[in-house]
Amino acid sequence: MERVPVLKIGDILLVSIQIDMEDQVALQLQEDLADRIVATGCHGVIIDISALDIVDSFVGRTLATIAAVSRVLDAETVVVGMRPAVAITLVELGLSLPGIRTALNVELGMELLALERDFDLPDDDDEADEAGATVVAAP
Amino acid sequence: MALSTDEVGRFAGLLERGGDTLTAAWTEAVATSLRGRLSHAELHRQLAELQKGFQAALAEGSDLDGDAGAELRAQLNELSSTRARQGFTATETAVSVFALKDAVLAILDQGEGADSTALRDYVAFSGFVDRAGLFTFDSYVRAREELISDQAEQLLELSTPVVKLWEGVVAVPLVGTLDSARAQVVMERLLQTLVDTGSPYAIIDITGVPAVDTQVAQHILKTVVAARLMGADCIISGIRPQIAQTIVALGIEFGDIATKSSLADALRHVLRLTDAKAARRGARRGV
């Protein structure tokens, strides 16, 4: 079975979904991500779905679950890069993905996370110490 | 009414013999009905060609729908679509074909004498021309309908611009009635622009929308929710007093969507939000 890679960039875990989201893949991603958040102690998760043509109700619900699980593990989740066609379909289906934060692209997603949690963007070296000091270790 | 081979042959011959005299008579008849909106020379050229078409079609058989009539049909099609685009009426277009009967009758009167064969021939021929005329009419209507659908499409394109208002802020000034088709186009275009420009804020200005009913509100709400799903925030502006009253009377809930009375207010609101963001970031960095 194919797996979606989870990349660690600074204090953020980046997940870029490039394959078809089958139910198994989505469930696997949910587990992998929870493990990685605990292992790395990251406080932000960005899920890039710009390559996805279809987001069905199951994937939508999985995304919501991932967001909820991450929040319990003290990490904020942002879904970025949703295509217009996908957004329109979700609205027509009446799925508004409550509880999921969204941003237009990865860059804006990182900005949003930085603002929300006073994180530093990964390329900001000058504040790294302060961020390290204020962040409480993940459970 | 189908023409017998005999009749067909005689008529093809008649059209050929008639030649220029026939064309001239035909042109004259059509020119009167068009009242000089098409030049005489132009008309003469068109009709001479059409006459050749009739002649060829009749020489091969009397069937307008079959292979023999294909050339003639193409000509009639061409004629009616040009007329439709030039703004002639359906009658004026059909008369161009029907006038051939008058012209032929004139020739018949001069030459062959009015015996019973000639009369029967004429009636049969008349039937053929009638069918050609009806075909012209159909083509004319089809050309008109194409014209209308083209224009409707152009209107759709024209009426939904998405403009960049500020760095990271786009606006959609909606003008005219918002039906499902237009709402769909607006939604698609707005969302695409958000992706292309990476703008996190969009302002939907409904100053130009004459009336807001539940359906229009539904369309606007859908657009806002879709934009939110993509990570952009929408502000609705340009709500006139009357429209505000209607919205309340209809019980339409905009929920936590920001609504402003003017585009300027909406822009100010967005700039304040972005300022606040920048300030927070600056404060954090500045420590």
C-alpha cells in the first residue's frame, strides 16, 4: 500500500498528498501523523491537498479527525491548497469541514501557524531560542 | 409534392433558358421587399448563384432532402445565416426564395402559353420552392438562436470581473440579476483568482444586484463557504437599506460572515485585519 510521506520542517510537519486518497491511505496517514507529532514534538501540521482532484466525505472526515487528534497532541493543523473545484463540490455536498483551518497555499499556511502559536518560521534563526524556550514539550 | 422526372427536366431547362432575364426579375422582386438595404449588384450576384443551385438540384432530381439537393441546401443555409446576422427579418429572408415563383411565372406567361400542362408544372415547381423556402426559414431560426446563445455567453463573460483591490485583497462587483448559471461562473472565477493571486481576502460587492431573495443569498453564502474551505475570508459589501430590510424579513442568516454597507468600509475592515496581523507579527519579532 502506498504511504503519504510526512516531512519535518522546523517546528512544522508538512504532508503533501500526491496520490489518490483511498480510505486505507487516509487512515494510515492519520496514524503516521499522530506518531510523528509525538516523536518530533512539532506544534504545527500542514496538509497540502493541492494535487487532489477529489475529496470525498470520508477523506473530509479523516482530515477533521486528524485536526482533532493533532489538537489533543498540542499541534495546530492547517489544510492548504484546496482546489476551487474541490471546494465547490464540498459545498454542494453540504460538507463545510468544521474545525479545520484552511489557507490558500503552504506559505500562507505557515504564516497562519506562526501567528496562531507564535511559532517561528523555519528560516527565522534569530528567534529559535525563544521559541524553544516557550514551547512546552509534547506529551 | 414530388416532381416527376419530366417536370424536373422541363424546369431545369426553363431556369437555364430564363437565364439573366429570370435573375433580373427575381432580383427586382426581392429588392422591393428588402427596401434597398442590400445593394442591387450584391443581390443580383447572390440570386444568380442561387438560381444555378436550383438548376443543378433540379437537373439531378427533385429531392431537396437527398444528395442532389445538398449543394442547394448549403447555399440556402449560407444565405439565411448571413441574413440573420445582418438583422433582416424572417419574412424578408424567406421572400428571397419565394420570389423565384413570381419570376418564373412571368417567364411562363411570356413563353409557353397557359395550357394545363404548364399550370400543373407550375404548381409542382411551386411546391419545390416552398420546401426550399421553409428550409431557409429553419436555417434562419437556427442562425438566430446561435447568435442569441453566443451573446448570452459573452454577457456572462463580461459581467463577472474579479479585480485586485489591494495587496492580498480581491473584489467581485456583482452587477445584474444573479441566477444559478451566473452564480456558478462568479464562484468559479473568484475561487480561481484566489488561487492564482494567493489573496487571503475577497470582497463580494452586491451594490449592482437589484434584488436579493433566498436563492441569491444561498448562492452568495455558498461562494463564501467555498472560499473559506480554501482558506480565504469573504466580506459582503454594498448592501443597500432596502436589501438589508429584505434580508431580515426573509430571515436569511449570514452567520459570522462580515457584512458592510459600502465597498470602502469593507476594504477598511480588511486592511485593519491585515494591519492587526502585521502588528502581532511585528510585536513578536520585535521582542
